[in-house]
Amino acid sequence: MNEAAPGNLPLRLDNCSIERALGVVGEKWTFLVLREAFGGVRRFADMQAATGAPRQVLSARLTRLVEEGLLRKVPYREPGQRQRDEYRLTQMGLDLYPTLVALMQWGDRYLSDHEGPPVRITHRGCGAPVEQHFRCAEGHEVSGPKEVTPVPGPGMRLRPTAPASSGPVSPAPGSPSLASPASAGSA
């Protein structure tokens, strides 16, 4: 790990995992394509119909998701037609499912119409609603950011950023803080 900058300079991760992940999936059409892929939609025309994405936009998103390893192309041929490709989730893509469900449930809670959520996720085995839980490795339920403490990981690389003013310095927007959210005051 690099040494922290002297004084109270704000620090910025040089290799932020959130920033990298958003570089791959941080765009509306990407999440809509993934939504459809999780629902079993595999073909371009079906994805276009389900998402409403313009043809060029959808083509670019599918290409990028294949390049990044979230989807893979599988050739198929309808009788009398040319060969085409289906798009199937890879393990890397499947691992995004909890993120997509969390985003959906946040939208359901804060942004859904007055009638309620348009889709509910239920357990196929018993029909009960699916709930996501945040737990530590010891099995303790964690209710939110005030119950966690970010600590440096083995790959952390920091770079100092220039102070914005001569007054008290705080981290730049989007910069991680190594202070516990609980110490940052209550929301």
C-alpha cells in the first residue's frame, strides 16, 4: 500500500473497484440488456423489442458486454436463414444478479408508481418473496453503512489530490473515505 499523503490532503483511490465496475455497467441500456438476459432473452431482436433500445445502441452494448466477459455469443441458425448469435450470460454476468435485484428493489421502494412494484422476485421452490441481506463473514446481519468500517485492501493504491481551498479539506465527491460512515455523523 502506498503511504498516505502528508497532512490533510484528500486521497483518491488510483484503482477504485466501483469506478471500474461503472466503466463496464454504468449505463442505462447495459442494465436493461442484463435485465432481459436474466429473464432468458437471448436474441438481438427480442432484446431490442423488450428494451426499446435503438439498434445501434443495442449492438454497441452487446458488443461491449461480450468484450468485457459478461455475455458470450453462441451461434444459432433458423432453417433457411443465415447464422446469427445468441447472447448468454457468463459466470461474471450471472454474478451481477444480486446487484440488479438490489437496484430494482431500491427503485421499487423509492420510485415505483402508487400501485406498487411492477415485478416481484419470488423463490421458485416455495413462492416466498426474495429478500437480500447484508452479512459479515461471521454471519452477523449488517443493516447499513453505519455498521461497517472500510479498511485498506491488499491492492489499494492512493494518489493525493490537490486541496480545493485553504479551508478544511474533505475528500472529493466519489472518493472513498477510510473513516467509518458512523463517524461521519448521522444522516
